[in-house]
Amino acid sequence: MSQLTVFTRGVPIKSNHSHLEIHQGREIAVFELSIGDIDISIHFETHLELITFCEYHNFEYDDER
């Protein structure tokens, strides 16, 4: 498990893009967000994990499978 701490200092957290796809037979599930000038890309192990996260937190995602 990795840990990342970001102090927002009042800057909004913005969801840039989330998508699911199959690339060379592998599941790709990526959630991208920005906090000020910091870009964060979160790669999930499975499509279901990203779908569950996005639905729970009310984030949109593209399903390109």
C-alpha cells in the first residue's frame, strides 16, 4: 500500500477523466484528478474496482471496453 498526502489549501479537487478499456488483453482502469497544479492518476487492479469507486463517490467514467 502506498500513501500520498496532498494539502489542498482550499483548492478544489477536480475529476479530469476516468476510463475503462481492454489493451492487449489486459484490463485498464484509470481515474485521473487534479488538485490545483497537481495531477494524480490512480490505476485500479480491475474494472469492477473502478466502477464501484466511481459509483460510490458519484464520479463519471467512460467505458471503452
